[in-house]
Amino acid sequence: MKTINHWIGGKAVDGASGRFGPVYNPATGAQEKQVAFATVDEVDAAVATAKAAFETWGTASLARRTAVLFKYRELLDAHRDEIAELITAEHGKVHSDALGEVARGMEIVELACSIPQLVKGELSTQVSTRVDVAAIRQPLGVVAGITPFNFPAMVPMWMFPVAIACGNTFVLKPSEKDPSASYRLAELAAEAGLPDGVLNVVQGDKVAVDRLLEHPDIAAVSFVGSTPIAKYIQLKGIEHGKRVQALGGAKNHMLVLPDADLDYAADQAINAAYGSAGERCMAVSVVVAVGDTGDELVGKIAERARGLKIGPGNDAASEMGPLITREHRDKVASYVDSARAQGAEVVVDGTGYTVEGHENGFFLGVSLLDKVPVTADAYREEIFGPVLCVVRAETYDDAIALINNSRWGNGTAIFTRDGGAARRFQLEVQAGMVGVNVPIPVPVGYHSFGGWKDSLFGDHHIYGNDGIAFYTQGKVITTRWPDPADSGINLGFPSNT
Ligand code: NAD
């Protein structure tokens, strides 16, 4: 069985712990690989390597850093199909979706290529007589990233390209469920000329994560994953003196006003709810139908949902692939049953779905639940699967109150032809990313990604300008080149004249 190992100091390092995790092909249900779980000593070795690499990378010229990043972007472009195949084989998402993930990750490499412009400092001359003030940003040192299963290439690329462009060195701990993409990203970075030790990958579980959080030589931690772990990462990271950004789970609402184009809204609801089998942190998991739109909208969504083609991700005919594990598939399915028992109408029931020839795959059909009570588990919890809840609201005010009561605030969207209502929604809604007739408003690379409330713990969003701020520390330098005639003793507090 193939073992996925660590990448430390620019080379493959076999795991020595004797502990491994299973890596499945979700379309067949078979364990095809195993991933090494790092020990504390192995994490320490990666951090020591990264610390040594920082000595030279931290002061490498901007021209040198961008030369590597431009080359890296070219290599990713040349290998995008291969990376997407790795993703499909371990995550299960369909190939076109995996390609989209690689493209969105490359967007951040492209952002990182513009690092000379992004870290440019500020200078104020003559703030006082013969005094100038300069503000510069410098790297932090060794920083770590801990990433989830659902975007095994894109989410790591939200982090390390920006971090290394800023002059830091990086230790990545990818999801143990689909670790190969991260490993390949690190290999390609080495091929692009990134010096050994600047980007390291340690595979593992809680043992590796906890060591990264405790390690005195780690300056900052970026995390993306579920809310309970995000909260844990923030608290433990802060306890150990680290800068932390920890992005958590979500329950994204799509508000549909009566004046919206309902065919367009139904298409977008389908794409955003069932794409990647609903395993996206920006998936629409709740449609809020306002006024009398509900019956017609639910009918249109149901008709489309019943026609979706579900199958292995490497079959070009499949529109949706399997879920990540058997346990997760079964948990997602249980929400359909509990919603029925708790008063929802099950309009489309995807439970018990099998794909011919792939009976052991982790497949689940798509489900549509209507008139879901807000007290139902299916509404209150993050399901992270192909289950779309519809909640009815009489007015816009009821709908916005519902959204703003959610414990999460990652993404949200409004569908309407009314510019005034859309503008009001943008200002009133409590979420970090808002779409107007756009169901998955993931910001482009040069804006930052992040939610509010239980969807993000920390002060910085990820990538864009926030990413630069997170991975650098500011320094302000006040300079005077005195004229000998100014010299004299004055014990008063310096004031500006
Ligand atoms: P997860 O929280 O289970 O795992 C994320 C990472 O944390 C993995 O690397 C895992 O090994 C590690 N981890 C898990 N349990 C741990 C523990 N007890 N102690 C220390 N480390 C631990 O998340 P997941 O299931 O891989 O990913 C799905 C979740 O991620 C969903 O909740 C989804 O909404 C969220 N997500 C959020 C965003 C965002 O941008 N806000 C993006 C993608 C995914």
C-alpha cells in the first residue's frame, strides 16, 4: 500500500512513528493509501529546518522571491490536471470541480507574485525639522498552516504562497483524509526553485497539530476547519503566544425575494448546495424563501435536484461525487431522518442512494427539505453534505432576522432585481462575505476571505491585504540627520516643530 510521507527540508522523509491513517478512494470505498502520522520529534525537525531556512529566505530579495513564485505558477499551470486527479482520487469531488479548486488556489500564487507592490512601505518626510518617518513590514519567522479535507489544494494555497512571499518559512499540516495534493504542491515548489526548508509538509493528526501550537519557534498559525477545532486552535495558539487566524464552519443562507428570477435562483441554489456534495464552507445550505415564492421555488429546485448525475469524480458524466468517508456520509443522511421527525417536509430524499458498480463508494443522493423548523437539527447544525434546507419567511425583515440570528456568519447571498433591497441587505446582514445574485461569493485573491461570528476566530481574514498583514509585523522608523547647530540638552518630551 502506498504511504504518503512528510516533506521536510526539500525532500521526502519517511514517517517513523509507526502510526498511520487510512486514505480512501471515496468512489470505491477502498483504502488505497495510508498517511504517516508525525511524532512530536518529527514536527520539531520540520520546525528546526524551517527556522534554519528563515535565516536566508527572510532576507532574500523581493526579486528572488518573485522569480520562484512566477516559476511556481507556471508549474502549477502545467500540472493542474494531475493535481486535480489527486484531489478526485482522495476527496471524491468531480474533476471539473477539482480543476476549479486548483485555479482558485493559483489565484493566490498570482497575488503572491505581486509581493513587491504589496509590502511596499510608507515614508513621511520632514514630520518635524529634519525628521523622517518610515513604516516597513517584516516577516514573522516560521509560520504554520493546518488545513481541512474539503479543499486539499486550494486552502493550503490560501496560506503558504502569501506567507513565503512575505519572507516567512512554512510548516503545513494538511488534512489526513486527502494529504497527497499538499505533498505534490510542496514538490512542485522545490522544482520551481524554492530553497530547501522554506515549505515543509508534516502529515498527521492532533499530535502534530498540538505540537505546532505549542512550539516556541512557531510565530503564527493559520487554520481552516470546523468551528469547535477553530476555537480550540485560537485559544491554545494564543496561550502559547502565537498570532492566530482560525476559520471555522458555516451555515450559509441564500435569501430569495419575490421579485427574483426564480429559474436563475433555482439553478444557483442547486449549484451552491450540491456542488462538491455540499462539502464546501461556502455552500448554500439554507434557502430563505420570502413571501409567496416558496412553493414555486421549491418545485423548481426539486425538479433540478432529481435530475442530477451522481457518480465517481473521474467520470466526466458525473456532476456530483461521493462524500469523504462512510461515517460522514451516514451522519449527513441521519439529518434527513431527524428533520422529518422534527417537522420538516422531505421533498427529495437522497438517503440510501447507490451507484451501480460502486456499491461500496461513499455516495449519497441529494436531499431537499422544505419548511424546516429553525429548531430542527438540520437547521441548527452544519451538515456539510448535499442536504438543502428551505425555510419560509413572510417578509424581508423576518428573513434578515433569521440570518442574523445564526451563530455563523461566513457567506450569504440575496437574489433579487431590487437594487434598494440588495443594498440594504449588504449593509444589514451579519456575515463576512455577501453575494448579490452570486450564491458563493468567495472573494478573488486580491480581496480577503473570512467570515464573522463562529466562522472565524482571530482578527485577520485570509489572503488579500489581510493575508499580508497577518504574515508580517510592522515597524516604524523615525530618523533625524541632525545639523550640528541643533544640538543641545532638552529633557522635555519630544514634540514636533
Ligand atoms: P476539521 O476541523 O475536522 O479538521 C481540520 C484540521 O484540523 C485537519 O488538519 C485535522 O487534522 C485537524 N484536527 C481535527 N481534529 C483535531 C483536534 N481535535 N485537535 C487538533 N487538530 C485537529 O475539519 P474538516 O472536517 O477537515 O473540514 C470541514 C470543516 O472545515 C467544515 O466545518 C467546514 O465548514 C470548514 N471549512 C471552513 C472554511 C472557511 O473558510 N471558513 C473552509 C473550508 C472548510
